[in-house]
Amino acid sequence: MDTLTQREQQVAILVAQGLSNTEIAERLVVSEKTVRNHVTHILAKLGLRTRPQLIAAAWDNGWVLRP
């Protein structure tokens, strides 16, 4: 998580909590496109390809608790 910016960390946690891009955008008061860009950057920085991989990484690293 150290490689991510503070905003990317926020987005990663919200993704792992199951929020959609629309819900994340509303919560962070940004556009959906901004959220998509953040998710793309997060995946690249962490060497992941899909949103489910991001969720699994968040669970595995203790960023969020599994439901």
C-alpha cells in the first residue's frame, strides 16, 4: 500500500468494501472517470489485472476485513 497515493489507498479500500465506481465517486466527490483512472493506476502499481484481484489483495493484506 506504500506505493499508492493517499487517494489511491482510499479508492482501493472502497473498492474492496464492494462499492461501485459511481458510489466511490459520490463518496469522494469526484467524477466516475477519476475513479476509473485511480483504479487503473492502482492495478498497474500493484501488478494486478482485475478488480477482483484488487479485492483479494486488500483482504490478504488486511486493508479491509473479509465480509
